[in-house]
Amino acid sequence: MLAHRVNLAQVAKSAAALVILLAALLPHAAFAGKKKAAEDPKSDTPKRVAFDIRKIVWPNPPAIARVKFLEMYTGQKIDWSQFDKKQEKSKQKWMDRLAGTKPQADQIDYSKIPFQLIRTYGVAVDSKGNIYAADQGVGAIFIFNPETKGVEMIRNGKEARFGLINGLAMDDNDRLFVTDDKLREVLVFNAKHEEESAFGANVLGNPGGVAIDTENRFLYVVDTGNDVVDVFDADNFKLLRKVGTPGKKHELSDPGNFSLPTHVALDSDGNVYVTDTLNARVEIFDADGNFISTFGKRGDGPQDFDRPKGIAVDCDGHIWVVDTAQNRVKVFDRTGQLLIYFGQAGEYPGQFAAAYDITIDKNNRVITTEQFPGRVQVFRYVTDAEAGQARKEQDEKASAKPDKATTASAVQSSAAKQ
């Protein structure tokens, strides 16, 4: 018993000494902690890396850039401050607490969030530079103004009646042509976005891509379901002819025929370019519908096609093709030689998720759409002339810059003379 008491006393004395020691050290420890916090108040906050998306180009420097990323659109602008509930006093009933339900003040009314792109298909540009994007998920055509950043809409059940919108094309009077896969017709809107006509219901099976030859007044509509391209008069909408053989259930692969064609584009000479999707190729016809040539084969390489869809022709005659499965945009010459490509699967600028359509406007903007998530991306095509001028300036700078070896030799020679 005595030994036990002695041990307790010793423990008590040791504990008292420890308390005194801690009391002496604690202020210093607290001060050190405050000092450390003051030195690095955000030590636990992950660092954010600034990235200038305006510097995204293809190919990479020091090569002369031929494609430049400009901007992207995802829908109407959202002011998230309207949904900030921190300033509102949350009142939660005891039944809500028991059920784990958030107070009403903490709940976002999603019906009040502005419309966003969901599943974007056709794209077109008017004479003012406004971008039109058809979204099947929303059932509306978004109209983006690059200057004001404003967004208008042509909505199903409001300004128009839509079934399943697909392709878009704009003529020189800003008339908008919209293919509707469910209604099986082409809808026509005037420059005020008022529907003024509809045609093709007795002809079209599953209309997809659409393009307008404003000089010859031809309207080309890809009928994916019937494996043909229907050619209408762009003014009276009368059917003029068909390109391809209908009714073969996507089984034809010979030149001049199609297996599930999806998109169409025109060059400055009126030649017609069609993405023959299941045959993994592009077919070229003249303005009279006569077959000229074809290029492309199935494969997973940059020069190959998997599911070619959107197609456009730039001012230099290069052919731009969207490959939905590869999530790439590829640029070819008339012979089918691959010139450049960009893109991969992803959601960052210059990447794609189910890329679908493409168009190129008079200002050399290249505009693409994609579906997952719904998005419109805008790039800038650097023309052959612009690239040539940039290369000339680059060469002049290189020749004007003194060579390091020559400069070093001159310095040594000068020192020797002295």
C-alpha cells in the first residue's frame, strides 16, 4: 500500500510539472501557429492555373498557325447570383429535418434557369454574323450574337412548331431553312424568324443536312432514310432531281450512290460534297448532279473515317469533315490528301464530345456543334494567303536576326585586332 501511494505521489508531481511546462510553451506554440497561418493563409487551397484559351492553335508554334480557337457557346447566360440562397434565412420544419429534406430557401428552382444547349445538331450563320444552332434536346434554335453576347431563340410551341429539328442553312436574304426529321419536311423562316413556308413532306423520308447554292438557286437536302440527296428550287421549292439511288436500304457502295448520307456542302463553283457515312467516304458531284470523284476509307487513323458527318468547304477549296466517332475535324484537299486535323474526346476547348455539324462563314470562322454536352465552338481558319504572309514575315525576321556563331566570331576577331 505504501509503495502504491508513493508511486501516485510521484505521478502527481510529474503531472504538475508537465502542466507548468505546457503552460509555458503554449503561448509560443499558438504564436507559431498564427505566424504560419499568416505566412500561408491559403496553404490548403489548391492553386489555380491561368490558361489563355486564345493561344490554342493548330499546328503548335513555331509552325504557322492555320486554325485558332476563338470561343464557345453553351446556351443562354446564367446569373447564378439569382440562385444564391445564403442571404435568405432557412427555416426547416422538424419533419423536413427528420426526412433529410432541404429547406425551401436552399432549393434551386430549375424551371427558372435559362435554356442551355443539350443535344446540338445543325448550325448556320446569317449575314450579320449571328450563329444559329438547332438543339433537339431543347426543341429550339438558339441564335447567338457574337457582338452583344445576347441570345435569342426560336422555340417549339412558341415561335414555331418543331418535331425533331436537324439541319440548318441560310440563304443570301437571311431566310432560314430547317430540316425536321419527325415532320419529314423543310421549314422556311424569314429574316424576322417568322415561319413562312414548309415543303417536302410528300418527298422526304428522314431529312438531315441541307445546303443552298445561292447563285444557281438550288437547295440540297440530304434524305438519310432514302439514301439520296434531293435537289429543290430554292425559290418555289419544286423538286428538280435526286442524286443517288433510293430504296436500297443502305446497301449500295458503288461510286455515285450512298449508304446513310448525312450532310452536304458546296464550293464556290457549285460542286456538291456529301458525307456518305456508312461507306466512310466523301463523294463529290458537279452542279448538275454528275459524279466526279470520291475519297476516304474506313479506319481509325487521322486520314481515315469512322463516322463522317458534318462537312464544309473553305474559301481556298479545302474540305472540312467532322468525324463524330473519332471526335476530330479533318481538313483535306480535293484529292483527299489530309492537310491538318484537330480534336479528341473531351470537354475542353478544341476537344469534342459527339461532334456533329460544321459551317464556315465569310469571315473564315469555323463553327462546330456537338451533342454531349450540347455545345457550339468557334475557330478561325487562317487562309493560304494569310499563312503565306505570316511565313514570309517569319523568314524575314529569321534572316535579319544575327547568327550566334557569326557574332561570336566577329567579337573574337575584333578582340584579336585590339
